[in-house]
Amino acid sequence: MMKIKKAVIPAAGYGTRFLPATKSQPKEMLPIVDKPTIQYIVEEAVKAGIEEVLIITNHQKQAIENHFDRSLELEYFLEKNNKLEELEMVRDISKLINIHSIRQKEAKGLGNAILCAKCFVGDEPFAILLGDDIIVNDEKPVLAQLCDTFEKYQSSVVAVQQVEAKDISKYGIVNPRYINNKDVEVIDLVEKPNVENAPSDLAILGRYILTPEIFNILETQAPGHNGEVQLTDAIKTLLLKEKVYAHKFEGKYYDVGKKIGFLEANIDFALKRDDLREEFMQMLMKKVEDYKFDK
Ligand code: UTP
């Protein structure tokens, strides 16, 4: 039985939807409450049993590499000032997992970013977690759910969830053949279809397990939507060679690469925190009241 040991986190996009915040810092480092987005994602990979992570970066993304490295100066300062809880928190991040990074030379699309992982992955199936998608499931992380599905079918698996009609044109959409109420065989895929042409409302949301055959396809893949090399197009070609499955995952999905998703994640995560809940809720309720009154 093949176990998924390697994960790739693409994080080399420009994050144009989050300018000016992303002018000189990676969007993957924007915090949800007080933790950078990419740390939630690496923690999900660790919980799913991943052993090595490769982050696809670019020259402006050193903050990501530094975040997962030790910071001896900071550790010294915290120790000297007897801030032991913070010291442990900072040290734990650098011990999470082995993190590698490679630079994508030009932001030519998600498909091109994944191709940069070819040498790291080698000849085994691997996971992809998008650097700006947080999915919460406290019992079983979505990547662990996908690993179970991979074990069942021994084929590539993408994570899907139903989305509202107005959102269909934002995602890769699956044409499904249902196996049971959670798993489907993917018959076809369309990147960002109009709602009228969409084969279903099942959207691919930020998590994948793919066989290494994808690299052979990406090497010759022409740019698609937006002039970018699209991963969805490569998976569509993969379908001609191998079976691909989709798993309807359990979990709350946040696209924190767009403003409204980022704001929602901050609210939900703050409301879950024992140290913030009460005060934050009072504040929110007061704001809503004042807002209504102002109108
Ligand atoms: P997005 O399309 O959400 O990222 O790609 P983006 O291009 O940075 O965002 P906008 O649309 O300009 O706001 C999904 C993931 O793929 C990475 C991104 O960093 C993000 O985590 N990506 C995208 C790359 O690594 N390289 C690329 O060329 C494009």
C-alpha cells in the first residue's frame, strides 16, 4: 500500500486580489487572527501524516522560509525576558516538519508552479495544498480524508464541495459519476465554466493527491484560461490516461486569498478562541447594532 509522504504548497502567485498588502509580502503570510495562513496549511499536512513539504516560492517570499526556520535572536530575547510560552510556540514552528523550498521563476500559473516540484516528488503520488485555502475539520483534516480516498482507489483524487450557482465560474468544476454519496469518478473537468455550461456544482477546492504522471503532462501543457498554465487542464489530460476520483470532503472552506474569505476566516477563528470570544462577540454585536442605527 502506497502512503502519501510528500506535499507541495504552491505560494508563488502575486496575490493581486490582496494588493496593496501583497506588494512586498506574501499573501500566504497574512495572519488569520495571529497565525499566518500557510502555517495552518502546513499543520494540516503534518496531521495527515505528510513527512516532507515543498513550498513553491519566488524572490519576494523569504518571509515564508524564515517563518519555518529557527530565529535564534528572537528565542534569546524571549528566554531572557522569561516569555517561556512564546518561546515554546516559536520553537515548535521550526520543528513542525522538514520544509524545502524552490522558486518558480515566473508566475506562469498553478500548473507551472506544480511542475517546479518534479524533482522533489520523484516517482510517487503526492499531495497538493493551495497556499491560500484554509479548510477546517478538527476531527479529520481534509488532506487525511483525501489520503483515505487515495488508499481506496489507488488513483488521483481531488477535493470537491458543492458551491452556489453564482460561484461556479470561479472554480474548476467536475463532471461526476457517483460511486457513493461521498466519492465520484471524474468523467471530465472544466476550468471556470459559465453556470449554463457547468457539468455540475462540484468545485475543486484547494486539495489534491496526484500521481507523478501529471509532470509529464505539465511539461508540454499549453497555457489556458488567463494565459496561465492551468492545473485543471493537466488533470483533464490525466483523465485520458488514468482514472481520477473526487471526494466530497467534510469541512469548512475559506478562500483567504480573497478579501471576503479572509474576513470570514478571521471572524470565525476569533470566535473559536477562548481568550477572545467574549470580548470579540460583544464588539461585533455592538458594531452591528450601531451600523443598523446609523442607516
Ligand atoms: P491563485 O490564483 O489563488 O493565486 O493561485 P494568485 O495568482 O497569487 O492570486 P490573485 O488571483 O493574483 O489574487 C492559487 C495558489 O497557487 C499559487 C498561489 O500563490 C496560490 O497559493 N500560484 C499561482 C503559484 O504558486 N504560481 C503561480 O504562477 C500562480
